Amino acid sequence: MQMDYLDGLLQASLTICYRGHSLTIDNLIIDTRGAFSSIF
């Protein structure tokens, strides 16, 4: 997981590996102030 602070938002890139396959999700916004978090 790589995290960056861009435009006032904490963003992450996440790579998931499973059974030899990998999936990368870029620009995942981490919400630290709300009651729940959303993936955009």
C-alpha cells in the first residue's frame, strides 16, 4: 500500500494478490473524519 497526501485528501494505491493474480486499485480516498468511508 502506498499513501499520498494530494489536494487535501489522503489517497492510497492498494495491490491485492490472490492465487497468482494481482489487482491494483489507484486513487483510493481514505476518510478519517466521517462515520463511514467510501471508495471512489
